[in-house]
Amino acid sequence: MPVIFLNADLDILSHQNLQPLIDEIGNRAFLLACGPSSEDNTCFARYELSLEPHDRSPESFLLAFTHLIDSLSPASLSLWHAAHERVIDIGYQCLHSHDRSSDRISSPTLARLASLHIDLAWSFYPPDEDPTHVP
């Protein structure tokens, strides 16, 4: 297999203070980083989820993030909608291989992501790079 799915991160960037949103999400997702962004007057939060091994597919992470957003209070949803960037970054480890691999994301999941204004990104880590130490 040429690539192995690792995880998915949710990045939120906003011109508003995200702390109430961060507080509400609490321990339902692991907060990787938060604070001011390098962009002017922008706050950011980056989350990761921990799922059971049998649930570890890109689609399961995407759906888990949508369920998390759906569970937010009206005040936190307002912060979510005010954010100017909401991105789920799907991470893969590349291996030395000539084999083909693929993952599928269903159209209902893509529609749900679109309804929450979530963009998708993909990161491919080279075989000699530890993805846990990449900013």
C-alpha cells in the first residue's frame, strides 16, 4: 500500500475570540494548538479526534467532526459560522511502494461538510518524516 491514513485535523480561523468555542468543545476533541495566528487579528484552533481502531477511516473522522459541530450551543455555532476558515486536513503517511490505494468519501458526507462550510485539505508525509512532529 503506497499511503496509510493517519488522522484528520480540524483547523478554525476567525477574527473573533474562539475561547468560548474552545471551552465548549472541551475534552470532546484534543486541542492540538490555539491562539493568535500569524495573520493579522486572527485566532486559530486546531483539533484532532481519537477514534477506535475499527472506526479509523477518513470518512469516520469527517463525520465525527460534523457531529461535534452539530452538538454546539447556539453561541458557539455563531462563532463557528463567523470563522473565515474551517478546514479538515486529512493526513497520510507515504510509503515506498508502487501499489495503488484509495479512500472514498461519500456524497452525503461531502454535502454535510459543504453545509457546514468546511473545506478539505490533504497532507502527505514522506516516509522519512514523523507526522507527529510537523507544525
